[in-house]
Amino acid sequence: MIIKALVENTSDKLACEHGLSLYIQTGNHRILFDTGASPLFATNARQLGVDLESIGMVVISHGHDDHGGGLKTFFGLNKTAKAYISQHAFGSFYSKHGSQWEYIGLDRDLVGCDRFILVDDALDIDRDLSVFSHVMGERFFPTGNQALFTSAGTSLVLDDFSHEQNLVIRENGRILLVVGCSHRGVVNILESYHQRYGGFPTHVIGGFHLYNHSTGKAEEPETLDGIATYLLSTGADFHTCHCTGEIAYRHLKTRMGQRMGYMSTGMELRI
């Protein structure tokens, strides 16, 4: 299994942006997980030797534009791949910064596109791949969610992230769980995985949303300690990125050692 970070917040090789896009290759599949905020994922894909026309499917983790902003670009380059996306992903989503509101939803021009496969709760795509959402639980719930809203009629309410889904990939005894932002909390996502499938994945990659953009602060050290303890208890190896934040990553790395790594733009990981 090969994972290449096409877009992530940081890089010492390629252009980067606030967003996430991962190319994942297995013996049977070529997958694009999220498309970043812009066409940059496609530029970086060429630099990294990734043929986007060979992609067999796309998985969009949730309805924010830093994860699905490149969808229109992808559909222009690849004429056949279907995109697995939550049926709730085209809601109206907003981020609040002080007194300012910013629309952060997906491009509404794509609503009704026949390239989408709409998912509710969970779907086994085949014997190797599954997606699941509807994660419950409130353990170590990200404080950054307090600045993220969705429309409900004429009002804005806190987002419950029912539009967030996670990807499971199984190959040769390895199980990779791929998360986008872990808005429902990485601990709660892993608990949901355990309840649905039994056991835990062997590897986890993605953003853990441990940096609060509205306050400019990481989660409290006590919270990060609790998350690190739980992650270690699963027996999995972790590579985080994007919305985890530098301070939180360093804290987790100190606690978890070789069990925690970082996936920056241009990086390749083999499992």
C-alpha cells in the first residue's frame, strides 16, 4: 500500500495549502482521498508521478472546501471515477472568525452531478474498502468545532458533522483507517470503528483537528495526554497532518514516539 500526500498544510518540497488530498494505491485500487482546496492537488500529482486519469474512485471526507475544493478540477481530468460522498455533504457550512462569517461549503454547482455515489451511515464498497460515518460519542471533542456552523432553515447552528465519513482499506492483513479532519474526534472515530468492525486498524492517517483556528490555540496538554494514551492503547501506528497543528503534533510525538509520524505535502508512505 502506497500513500502520497498531494496536498497538506506544510511542505519542504512542493507548494502547499490549507487542505488535504491523499493518493492511495493498493494492489486492487487507486484512490483519491479528498482533493484539497484548489487545483493544486493536480499540479502536485504530476510532480509526484501520480496519473490522475488512472484513479478508480474518489472519497470525500466531508463537506468543507479545503477537502473538496478540487473536485471540479478532478472531474475535468478524470472522466470515469465515481466520488463517494456523504448525502449531507452539500449543506451550507460556515466558519466564524470573531464577528466575520466565511462560507466553507462545497461548490454548489456540483449538486446533482451523476459522478457522485451518496452514502448514508456506512457502505462496504467491496471486500477491501468501506466508508462509515454517524460517529457518536463526545470524548476529547475538538474545541475548534465551536466556530463551525451549518444552516438550519433561516438560522445557523453548530455543525454536528453528520456529513463526515472515514475510509477503511484492508490489504494483506493490514487495515488502514483514513480520516479527513476528525471533527467528531479521533478517539470517537476509533471507538466507532471498534464497534462496527471489531478490533482496531493497524494504521491511521489523517487530520485530528487539535488546533482551534478561531482562538489560535492547540488543545490543552491534559486533553492531548488523554488522546495519546488512548491512541497508544489501540496498538495502531499513526501519521497525522493538516488540522492537527504543530504544537499538538509535537506533544503527541513526545508521548507516542515511533507510533506517531507526520504526513506533509510530497511525502510518500509505504505500509
